[in-house]
Amino acid sequence: MYHYSKADDDSLTLDPEYFLTNRSEYTRRDHTASDLPRVFFYANLDHAENIIKQGRTLYTTFVDASKVYDINKDSKSLSKNARRWPVNMHGEPMKDRGGAMDYDLLLRSVAGKPGKGMELVSEEHHPGAYYTTGQMDVVVWFEPIEVHKFNPENVDSPTDSAEGE
């Protein structure tokens, strides 16, 4: 996973809580869909936007793929269950008419972090979620995570390198 930062340290710990009050103008729209604290990563470095890369340091980290819920594949139908269904005059859900996606409920269900008065749509939780937005593959991470300055000389995953053995 790839993350750009204004920092220039060898390593950083990115804390989702920090980004609640210090988010960039580029992620504000994402935060209107859900105020769940999260850190944004590119899953594909080729998708990094020039405006984000400009004047920033590239950091990377590796995580076990099983810790990231793939919203695109949605193997547990969380997207379907996170829809807000219109109701009829008796207050009964009209599921045959579709429904608006509640992205806050979806992300909170993946992370296992309910909002006030919210019932999650899954009991299995993940520290991260993968999805595609526009032409971009994104991972959002819900827990503090350590990242390291990108080194093009060493692009091996931890399991491929001597450090991971």
C-alpha cells in the first residue's frame, strides 16, 4: 500500500484519529460519506494523482491481504446489507425498489466500529477495506499503521526479504 505525506522521516505511524482533524482537502468529500477515522492508501502506485504526489514523500507498507475486505468483490454482501431501503406508508422496507448505499454503515461494518445508535451488518471485522473509486484502487485503513519511506532498491514484500524470515 502506498501513502504520500508531507513528512520526510524514515518511518511514520499513521493514526486514523489524526486525520479526523488534519485531513487534506482532497479527502474531504470521502469524509462527508463517513466520518469514520481512516487513512487512505493507493493500492496501485500508477493511480497516484499528481496533485497528491507533488512535494510529498512516498511511504509504503505491506499487510496480509486477508486483513483487507474487498468491497468490490463483497463476498459477505455487506454492500447489499448496508443499503437504506425506502419504506412504504406502513413503515415496512420496500427492498424491491433498491436503496441508497449508506457508506458510513458499510465502512463501519467492515471496521467493526458502530456509530451512535447503529447496528452493524457484519460480525466479522477487518482493519482495512479495498475498493475502486473512479479509475483508482484505494485501501482505507482503520487502525494505526507503520509505514516506511519508499525505497525503489528494495521492493520485496516482508515475506520475500531477509527481514520477514
